Amino acid sequence: MLSMKKLFTTIVCIVASVAAMAQGVVFEPDGTTLEQAAAKAKAENKLIFLDCYTQWCGPCKKMAKETFTLAEVGAAMNSKFVNIKIDMESAYGAPLAKKLQIQAYPTFVIFNADAQEISRFLGYHDAPSFLKVLEEKGKDDASAGLKARFDAGERDPKFLYEYLASLTAAYKGDEANTVAEAILEGKEETFAADSTLRMIFFRNITNPFAKSFVYTAKHPEALTAAIGEMPVKMKIQNVLTGYQRQLINEADGTATLDQANYDRFSALLDEIGMADADHYRLQTLITLAEKQKDFDKYIAYIKQYLANPALDADDMQLARWVRPFSGPNANPQHKEEMKAILRQRLDEIAAGKRQPMNTIGNMRLSRPTDDLLRVLIDAMDGKMPQK
């Protein structure tokens, strides 16, 4: 027979087990890193479940409130996974999001105990849907197997298309770009004639140094003839802008320029003959100065941009540049310099040298942009806008 002490201990264990089963998902304490989760997963022979979220993400909050709190979800996860939540805009989360290629929220990533990704899925799920996908993804190592084959040098076209589809579905942009480059290898001058290859170029090529992109940027004629001028221009701009945004590294609350890649990117802009190459250079430096809170440089770079005859900042861009000076604690000198820039634009509009913007794309503005610029000047002076 069990002693009273052993019986009590057994009862406590049973009660604890029942309580664990009756609760929702147990996440590790805030601040737990992927590395710490991996150490625990190894010790407990578990997988890792990572909830990639942001503070502003509505579906993320809905998952936390409606799905992760349910007992059946907790019962399925707590015994199998070390569960962690990481804000992808936090000091630790931002570089991790870049490394993991997280592009939408919420994204759920499953790792083995060595922190090697097994699979991922996205978006809000109710409990039945979530548990179904979790069961599939928790044992699905197809992506890892496909990666191993690719890394080993397999380049059979059927395999490449299969792997690309897997990566595209998982929103793994950098890896999808790599596979897309392999598919387009040697076809840089001819892919425009093939609708499937065109789709791969538009959907998956994100690297401005990709041979297919460099050729297209230099010689857009064939692709333009196939689908029109505007989509080609937009693709080139989007790839360049996307890469330009990656040139600033953020970690531990600091921002630094990736100088080597900035120089390489700058040389590429000249190589492909971008008329507005300085837009990408200066926009990178403006963004860096803002993140570093070096507003002397910030305004100096804006003035360089506005003085460059090859560039043209529209009224909405000016409005976005004012953002750091909207608060009451902004440096008065910086405010005066920005107000002077806005007043100069208003003078140009009043003189008929420029027209105020009434639309952005297909969206009609509630008021013309000259009114907006006046409101911003008043706001920097602490005046409330008139209704």
C-alpha cells in the first residue's frame, strides 16, 4: 500500500497534470529567446513553437485571446512543444524577423530542438483549423528535405519548381529568390517570352544582383513588350527599394549602415543606369539618420535630396519627412528648418511652378496637399488644425 506521503504526492501530480490539460497554451516568459527555448527543448525532448507577432497585429491578438487560451489547444501543444512568443519589432525580434524572413503576421514557425526550422504557417485560425494545421506541420519535414536536396546541388527542373512552390507558400522570400535564380539561370535574355518564367521573375526575384534582374533593368524592352511598361518599372523600383531597406542593421536599440553592401548597391545603381540612383542612396541615409536620431544629418540629407535636379520629392514625401518634428519636444531649430522647406514648397505651388496633389494612385485625398502642408506647419507651431 502507498504511504500517506506517497499518496499525497501522487494526488498532487495528478491534479497538476489535470490542471495543465485544462489550461490553454503555456508560453515561456516574455523575453525568452529562441536559443533559450532550444536549450529547454533539448532537455525535454520537445519541438519549439514560435509565435511571431507584433503589437499592432489584430489577428495576432485574436489568436492570443480566442485560440491559445482554449484547453484543447493547450493539451495538444504543451506536452509536445516549448512555446514562445516574440514581438518581431522588439530589439531581439527585429533582427530575428529579418533572419527568418517573416513578412506577415501572425507567422507560426516550428523548429526542432536544434532551432532548425521544420515548417511554418500564417494567419488567424480557430481551434479546429489550428490543430489540424499544427498536426500536419508538426511532423512535416518536407521543406527541410527539399532544402537538403537543393544544397546538395540537385537542379532538376521539376524539383526546382516543387521547392519554389513550397518556399513561396511559406513566404520565405530570400530562399525563394535563390531557387528562382536557379530556375532562371541562363535564361536572362529569353525568359520574357515564357509566361511561367515571367511569373517566377515577378513573384520571386527580390535580389537586385540576380542576373535576371540586372539584365532586365538594363534591357527592359522584351519584358515591357510582353506585359507593358508600368509593371516592369514597378518591379524594378520594388526590388531596389526592398534591398535599400535592408541596408540598415538594427540590434539592441541601435542602427548601423551595412557599408559594404551599401557601396555594392550604389555601384549596381550606376551599372544599371538608374536615373534616380541618388534617391535610393539618400533615402537610405535619411532613414539611417532618423533611426539614429541624428537630425542635423537628417535635415542635411533631405536638403541634398531636394537640391538634386534628378530627384523630385512630392508633397506626401515632404509630409512624411516632417514626422520626427511633430511632437512638442522636438528641437526648435530643426522645426524651423523643416517649416522653411514646407513654406518653399507652398511658394512653388502658389507661383504655379507645381500643382498640389489631389490623389495618391487611385485614392482621392480629402484635401489637397497644399492644405496638408499648412496644417503641418501649424502643428509644428503648436496650433490645432481648423475643422
